[in-house]
Amino acid sequence: MDKLQTILIADDHALVRRGLRQVLELKRSFRVIEAENGEEALRVIRKEQPQIAVLDIEMPKMTGFDVALRVQNERLPVTLVFLTMFKEEHVFNKAMDVGVKGYVLKENTIAEILQCLRVVTDGKYYLSPSISDFLVRRNTRLVTPASDPTGINLLTTAERNLLKLLAEMKTNQQIADALHISIKTVHNHRNNICDKLGLHGAHALMKFAMENASLL
């Protein structure tokens, strides 16, 4: 018989917790504990020492990121999985930075969550297939060759086009109009570029665009 594993499910939506718990408890190798907010989740992790904690990102009292940071700082022996609606690349990268091993979108099936649990139990990373490119780009950014010190080759054509317009001092609305995209898409592109290039600060992207305009 498989070794019994303790899994924490932390989500402020009771239906999500109970639905996932019902499925997991059909698997005889899982013991499931629930938490309805981040503060409770951290208490459970400290006291019960589950092997895996499945956390929502947006929770009352403490977010999934808050819990992950405390786990990281206190070196608590638990594998973290985010089960979330957030598909943005910068959110994923932030999750990786705080030690999350699994990143699963809520829109996906229970079967995928079970697959994630199996994979992270073996010490590997798992993320939903629809966002698998995020990990590829993250890893590529971390080993960017000396031949491309700026990291511009990591950017998509759309992202480079946005940078060209930014270097021309265009506003977000002007960029949206020129590229025939929404303001929200402009913001998403900007966030993704900053993630890929490791840029931080309010004016870092503008400075980068102007300094590297000739390469775009």
C-alpha cells in the first residue's frame, strides 16, 4: 500500500475545498486537511506538517504568496502548489521565486490536479500545459547567453514592437491604438517584458527601451 500523505487544501471557497477533498479521499494514499484562509493554512502547516499544501493565491488574512514566503523564511518542510485563476506570466514567475513547485489553473480538471500532486511528490515541477511556455522562457532568461546580454531575443515580436513605440515616448493609449490591441493587453505585454528582462521599478522599462532602441 502507498504511504499515507497529508495534503492541506487552503481556499476561501468551501465548494472548491470540499470538491477536491472528496476526490482525494477516494485515493487511499491521501489524508486531507482544510483551511479557509491563509492564516489558518500557515497554522496547519506548522502544526500538522503536511507533505503538500495546495493554496489559492487570493485568500483572506494572508494570501498564498504571504504563506509561501513564511514557509520559505521558516524553512518549513512542505511542498507548495498554487491552484489559481491567475494566468499572467508575472504572477507565475513570482510564484516560482517564493518556492512554489506546482502551478495549476482552476479551469482545468481534477485529473490534472492529481497529476500535479504525483509529479511534485517526486520533487519535480508541474504547471498547467496551457502555460508551459512560462517555465521555458523563465529558464531561458536565467541562462541568457553573453551574445545577447540585453535579453531582447527572449521577447516576442509583439513585445518588441511595443518597446519600439515606448522608446518613441508613446503613451499606453497611443501604443494600444498603433498595435490595435487593448490597454489591458498593453499592460500584460509590459509586465511580461519586465519579467523576462528582470526589470524592476516604475521607469525601468522606459529606460531600457530608450537605451536599446537601436536593437529593436
